Amino acid sequence: MSVINKIREKSGWAVGFIGVSITLFVLGDLFGNNTLFGGGNNQTLGEIDGKEINIQDFQARMDVMRQNYEAQTGRAAGEQELTALREQAWNQMIIDIAYKKQYDKLGLTVTDEEKTDMVQGNNISPAIQQAFANPTTGAFDKSAVVNYLKNLKTLPLPQQQSWADFEKNLYADRLRQKYEGIIQMSSYVTKAEAEKEYMAQNTKANLRYLYVPFYSVPDTTIKVTDSQLSSYLKDHKDEYKGMDTRTIQYVTFPVVPNTEDSATLNTEIKNLARGLASAANDSAYARMNSDIAVPTTMSYANMSDQLKEAVTTFVPGGVYGPYREGDTYFIYKYGGTRKDSLSTVRASHILISFENPSDSAKAVARQKAEGILNQLRGGASFEALAATNSTDQGSAQRGGDLGYFQNNGGMVKPFEDAVFSHSGTGLIPRLVESQFGYHIIKVTDAKSNTLYRLATIAKTIAPSQATRDDAYRKADQFAASVDNKEEFDEAVAKDKSLVIATATRIPENANNVNAIQNAREIVRWAFNDKTGLNKVSQVFETDDQYVVAVLTGKTDADDVKVDDFRDELTAKVRNQLKAEQIISKLGTVSDLEAAAKKYGAGALVETADDITLATGLLSSAGFDPYALGKGFGSKKGQKTKPFAGENGVFVMEQLSKTPAPQIADYTPYKSQIQQNIESRASFLLNEAVRDNANIVDRRAKFF
């Protein structure tokens, strides 16, 4: 059975499906002429490469995927899971239709010999290797595949269908690999391209420049008018694509557990703790009674901070808790420890990335990283330096903390090797280079391969039906008392417990509205042709609250307005006005220092030594290829006129330029460009196939 389960996990299709007739009946009722979301008998939810996709075919595929998901997880798919499955089903249909057309044009197939080779030959598919791995050693067992196939016809029909679906996906993946391989092999890098890349990486210049950043001029001193915004939008209309959106205002009626709900749960937890203590099979007892599936063995990487601290005091056989985390209470029965094949560690890092893999770019990054490492050796705060220097913005906000992780390939190899070869905690006294840049690493909790056996029951505080009914009654009374925006506002003003929230520019395919999760019903209502401006909705039920909304705005994809992009346009126009003001104030510049002094606060004079076009970075100014190009393109000793760059105004002066020496072989640079093309090939190919297929997606009108 373990092999069957693994095959199901790897299969993109379910074993089979039931209840299609019921689903179609519900859909017919939902989308009929007299329903809220109806409006005719059009059951076409999209078009792919000229082929219409009707709701019945799509829903049938969705049912297969949903039932497969539920068979794998043992639980019903929630709204978030259903949204993801719909996306998966749609993408699969694109592959089946749009990609197949490309395969047929090229005559691509997977031969019977290839199929055999993938399943039981000399080039076994990784999916097969994983599905038929020895559960003890993890090694692939080819004999298990052979035996399984010999007995396939004796297995129940659902299991036979599962294997057929599994194989179908294997062959589809193989076709996709062939297609992408052809595209990658067809790309060609010319000598001229390689030479240009070589020159960009190795032609060096020494520059001096005057820089006045836009932020040095306070935003409050610049007045931006609607006329200026309209003019900018007209001049840059190709940069701003419109879309159909809706704006709503709404009030919420939270469904919050009350004291009676908490008291009921407290009694239940006490009873469960006694049952867990005496259960012969504590893991099974916990699994049957827990609201959340929790692993029976955990490393520190899987534990909450509260449990990490508490578990050190546990005694085997003891029951502990409840521990509250958010709205969930946890009780644990401790079963001791065992050693794992994987280790867990906690570490922080400061990443100093380089713009490209050229020697000059790496040298700049390494110099900065070594400077930071020296500061840390001198006692500087790791967290503070990470926050201000690390290019990994996600961890930088946490002082470089990466949390707990295991040596399972989740981190890039040089980084992982350095962390797990380090003994104890503390700063690793050397830089670690990866494809992302230079890492400065601090181990904050030493590696450990200890696993803790825990039978866990998690119970979430949930509102009772009576509590839900009370919240719904309030929402329903509010909705029934108002018919339009004016009455909506007046009713809110009278009820101090209500606060109006606004959600702007909601796209038709949105799943959430601000912080409201699973809000498709609200979005469909807002986009329904029968919903007019200032109309108040019925009561919508979401996960933890009821919502009543009023439609306050609409935008049309074919009618782009300033308000659709007001914030972005304002920032652009404001910087243009700042640039004009700065350039006017600078006037003619003959001496950089004198001009900076005359200009006053905000003006900086900087130097860039041995900089290359491939680097693109200027100290203080950041990444500004236009400014860098102006510096390289100017004549030695001459100064450019003041001009606007990405983030400020520049005057560039070239002190010297050293052309790259001629070389005979540009092969390494051809390889760099080729690798870059190949790394993006799959993404670009997918975009090209989709564009060529002229996809029309109307799913938002149905789901």
C-alpha cells in the first residue's frame, strides 16, 4: 500500500471521480438565468488556442484533482486549496492544448522504448525512483517496479487507473523536457555578443560625479496637479495597462468565541488530557482528537519557540499543557527522543550579493563583505549590520535570522556545508561564497540530530453555532436596514462598533479583499452586471466574520484613468519636477566641489574607481545604468550637463578609461550568456506559448 500511496502523491490526476452529475446539477442551479450569478446559458469559461473550454469539462477535471487531493491528505479541500487546484487544472489544460499543438508541429513523441526505459530501464524517471524507494534505506528498488507491474492487472480498478494517470504525467513531463531542450539547444550566442559582454565586464573607468538625490528635496515642497498627471499618463500610455476593477466599502461583523465557548473548550481539553495519559496507543488517540495534524516526531526546526523551551523539561510518559499559541491550545504526551539522519541548526547571515559573476563585480562585493566581517570580529552587532547591509531583505528585517533548518539541501550547498561543519555556536570566521554572493554567517543554535517523540492534540477555540448565529443576525439586520451608500454611511455613523473599510481596484480574479480571505463571493457580486454603483450587498460569510459591502467605484480596462495609477504617477511626476528644480538650481557646472557647495544640503561629490558597465552600481546613487553610461560615454576631463538619472540628478566627469585588452578567445563569455539564456528558457518559453495561444480566461465569472 505504501507504493500505491506514493504513486498517488506523485500523480497529477486522481484515482477516479464520483458525483459529477451532482456537481453539474449544482452548477446548473447556480448559474441559471434566475440566479445571482446567472445571465444566460453561456457555459464557456475560457478559450485556449481556439478551443472553447466549457464549465462541465473543467469541473470534471477539477473533481478528479480535488478527490486526489483529499485521498492524499485525508481531509476535505478548503477554499484556499480549491483555488490552488483550479489554477492547477487550468494550467494543465493549457499544457494539454497549447503545448500539444507545438509538439505536433515538431513531431515530438515519447516512444514505447522510451516509456519502458523511464519506468524499468536504464534511465529511470526520478518520480519512479522516489515512488519505489526502499522505505528503510531510501534506495531505489527496480525489482519493486517489475513486481508491481506484473501484478498490476490483479489490483483493484482504482489502483490501475492511478497507475495509468501516473504514467500519463511521466510522459507529459518527458515531452515538455524534450521541447524545452530543443529551444535551449537552438539558442546561439554570436562572437559579437560575447565580445560586447567581455568589454562591459573589463573596460574600466575612473569617474567623479556630483549627485543630488531626489529624496533631498522634501515631497511637501513639490505640488503635483491632476493636469500634470494626465499629461504624463498620455505621454506614457504604453506603460500603464488598464484592467477591469471594482472599489467597495464594507463593514464586518466578527465571529469571535465568547467566554462560554472558551469554557466549553477548557472542559474538553481536560478530558482529552486524561484520555491521552491513559491511551494505549497515544499517537492514534491524538490523531483522532486533534484539530490539526501534527507530526509524531519533531526536531527543533518544527517546533514553536514555546515548545522548544518547554520540551527540555518533559519527562517520558508525562502529559503536558495546555500551551496556547494564538487561538489554539496544545497538549503533549512525551515519548522520549531518538536520533535522526538529518541535523537541525539555527543560523543568521548577512548576504552581500554581486551584480554579475565577473571578477570585478565579485571583488567589490568581497571587499564590502570583508569589511563587515572585520567589524563583527571587533564586537559589532550582527543584527544591526544585517539590517543595514544584507541584500537578503527577508532575513535582514529579522537581524539576519534564518530560523531553524536541516541539512537536506534546502540551502545552497556552500552555505549548508559551512553551517553544518561548524562546531557549536558563534561567528564563522570566513566568508562563504555561493551563486548569490558572499555570506557572513553566525550559528545561533548548535546543530543537533535529536528528534522528540510527541503525541500532540491541538484544539482551536471555535465559536459555537449560537455565537455565529448572533453575529449573522446583527449583519442581516444591518443589511436589511440600508439600500444605498447614503443610508449605509448613516447606519454606520449610528453604530460605534462598526468601522467602514475600503478596498480599491479589486481585480476580477481576486481571491481576497484586503485582509478578508476566501472572498470570491464578494468579488463576484461586485463584478456582476446587476450590481450598480452605490448598491448594498447581501450578507457574505467568510471564515471568521460576516461582511456587508457597497459598490463605490468601477474601472474599465479600455479606459485608463489617472486615479487607476495615482500614487505611481504622482511619484514619477514629482521626481520630474524635482529634477527640473535641481537642474535649474545647479546651472552650469564647471567645478564639481564648487557646484556642490553652492547648491547646499543634499549635494554629494563621489568617485567611482575601476568601475565597469557590467557593475552598474554607484556609491550613494545605487543601480543607475543610464548615469553610468553617460560617464563612460563622456570625454576625458569633460563634464556632462546636469541630467536626471533613476534616483537623482547627476553631473558626470570621466577622469580616465582603460579599454579592455584584446583577447583571442571569448568562449567563457559566450558560455556566460548561454547559461543565462538557458536559465530563463523555461519561463520565457511558457510565456511565449501562452501568448501565442490567445488565452481567454473567464473563470472569475464562475468561481
